[in-house]
Amino acid sequence: MTPYFNYQQDYLFVEDVSLKDIAERFGTPCYVYSRAALTDGYRQFAEAFRSREHLICYAVKANSSLAILNLFAKLGAGFDIVSGGELQRVLAAGGSANKVVFSGVGKSEAEMRAALEAGILCFNVESAPELDRLNAVAGSMGKVAPISLRVNPDVDAKTHPYISTGLKQNKFGVAYTEALAIYRKAAGMAHIKITGMDCHIGSQLTETSPFIAAAEKVLVLVDKLAVEGVVLEHLDLGGGLGIRYDDETPPSISEYAKALLTALHGRSEKLIVEPGRVLVGNAGVLLTRIEYLKHGEEKNFAIVDAAMNDLMRPALYDAYHAILPLQKKFVTSHSYEVVGPICETGDFIGRGREMPVEQGDVLAVMSAGAYGMSMSSNYNTRPRAAEVMVDHAQTHVIREREKVSQLFAAEKILS
Ligand code: LLP
């Protein structure tokens, strides 16, 4: 638990507010974020990299709530986006286009145009054909596109295979062995300006060594380019720092920064990092009410009102999230499968959780701030959850609970 979520007497609090009060006021399922935890995470990052010129480009995909983007923008953040939609969100939230890097393997012409129009800092190009397209789109607009090539360093991030991105067999980036040739090609393009090099090897990393291995490989290429007269302004080492969900022991932000800074010692390029999870993951929880306790022949089920559409990580990656009752009670404890109402066996939030709970109790699914709401869906025509931001003793709704009517408002029945 972070210092921002803890029990006071028998009730679980976020900052100065009891989560039980939030559940009663705003209903469940409901995402709740701590403004102090978000602010603190960002400040720790900025502090850790203070000794060199840097830009923290928050990875919008981790949690794209406008209120959260706005908070980070006010703290000075840039943004790592992967779609035209995320660009619009960043701009709507008050982010600056000139602090935006645009990653992703499938950028469309329209997305490129919008990003050039806005004047983003850099396109993190992921293939040779993408470079051709970008050159053509920029040319048709009479503009020059600033680029970095995302190099795939072929380093094992030692994380879940679905969120490992820096291996040869992954779809991301250009092959390490082809990068120089593509840079040479880019150097000859009229509407491309080479400004950097980037890599991102995966997410939820719990060791520093893969980051360092990737940085070292990337630096070899940077030096080879310099020999050819292509001098880069920035190095973007991606995101990926893990958090504690259960018993993981990821490096702290300052240990991570120290490792990167050591690897970059004596170099003059500006450093860009793209943290997502580490800035938001432990700053948010998902509140969910127990609809029924069902004691089966083999297993006991706590059937809750949140489901895989609200928090997909357990179903998708078998990910672990701690689940805590909002009120400590002295009732008999049982081991429960915490499951949602969706008609899929994979619809679970937690397995085999020992909890002293009763029907109607509310639970907090912890560490749900990253890749929770942003990966939610409307499967089973379930409106998405409300989102609330707590700031000391104040509570703000930052997203209203969706209404079913909104879910099919764009649909048509044939005559
Ligand atoms: N930069 C790029 C280019 C990325 O693809 C990602 C995440 C990040 C930065 C941010 O990584 P972070 O600091 O959050 O690890 N849905 C998965 C995680 C997918 C991550 C995708 N890329 C999950 O719930 O664990």
C-alpha cells in the first residue's frame, strides 16, 4: 500500500477520505485516485532526473483521464501518445504539443497530419514504410517532421510475454541491425529531420539490468551515427518501470534513475523517458460491491459488481491485484474467488482470496490506477465506472458513470 491508502481505525482511507463514503456517495464500481499520490510520483521522477536535461513524457495509455493528464501537464510533463485520440486528449487537457512524442507501429496518415498540424516534439518511427509515409505527408503539408527511430535492441525485459516489446520477435521498432541503414535513408529525406533515437523494451520491469542493457546497445548506434555526421539531440529510453502489486521488489524511482544516469554519464543528449504505470498504478483503486456470496461445492465465490470490462488485467494477463475490504470486520473469513457478473469463466478479479466479508460489503481492488480504466470496455453492455479524484478531504468526480443510453446512442436500426 502507498502512504495515501491506509486503514484509519477500521476503515480504509484515501488521503483524508473514507473509501466507504465514496462508495456510498458515488456508487460502485468506481475508480478512485489520490491526487497527492499522483503528484508525489511525478515529483519523485522529476527530482531523480534533475541532474540532467530531461523530459518526462507520461505514457497516456496507462490512464488517459483528462484530469490526470491536466495534473501532469501542470507539473511540467510531456506526453507519450500512441494515437490521434490520445493527442486530442492531451491537447484538451492542456498539454503542450511541443512536449509530445508519438509512438506506435500503425500511425495513419490522418494521425500524422494531426500531429504535424499540432507541432509535436517527435515522431517515434517504428518502420521504414512508416518513414516513407511520414515524409510524404509532411511534404504535402509543406512541413518537416522531427523523428526518432524506435530501435528494437533485442533485450529480454523478463516480464509477462504480452507486455514484453524489445525482443526480435516483437512487432515493435526497427531491427537493431537495420537501424543505421534506415537512419541513412531518413537523412536524405526532404521532409524529415532526425532528432533522436528511442527504445522501449517492455512494461512492469522489476530489475534495472534490462534497461541498462538496452541503453548500452542503443548508445553504440548513436555513436556510429555521430561518426557519419548525424548528431542526435535526444535519447528516449521509453517507460517500463514496474510497481509492487504483490511481493515484487521493483527498483525505486531513484534507483532506476541512477542506473539510467550512470549509463548516460558524460553524454550530452537530452534524455526523454516515457513512464506510465509507475506514475499512476498505485495512485488508484477500483471500488466494487459484493452482490452475493455464493458458497459452492468446491469453491466460494464473492460475486462483485466490477468485472473484466472494468479491470481487464486479471483476465488478460492473470495479473494479481490485492483486494481489501473497506471495513475491517470480525466475521468468519473464507477463501473466495472474486468474480464479476460477466458471462465468461475468465471474468475474475482475484482468486483464492481469504477475506472476512459479508454480502453488500465494498472491496478495494488495489493498484488499479494504471491500465484499469484505460483498458475498460462495454462488454455485456456494461456502462463504464465513475472516476473520482481525492485531494486531501475533497472529492471530485472526474468522470461521470456512463449511462446505458450513451452506449447505443450511435447505433441504428435498419428500416
Ligand atoms: N512507451 C511505450 C512506447 C509503450 O509502449 C509503453 C507501454 C510505455 C511507454 C509505458 O510503459 P509503462 O511505464 O507503463 O510500463 N496493458 C499492460 C501494459 C501494456 C504496456 C504497453 N506499453 C498492463 O496492464 O500491464
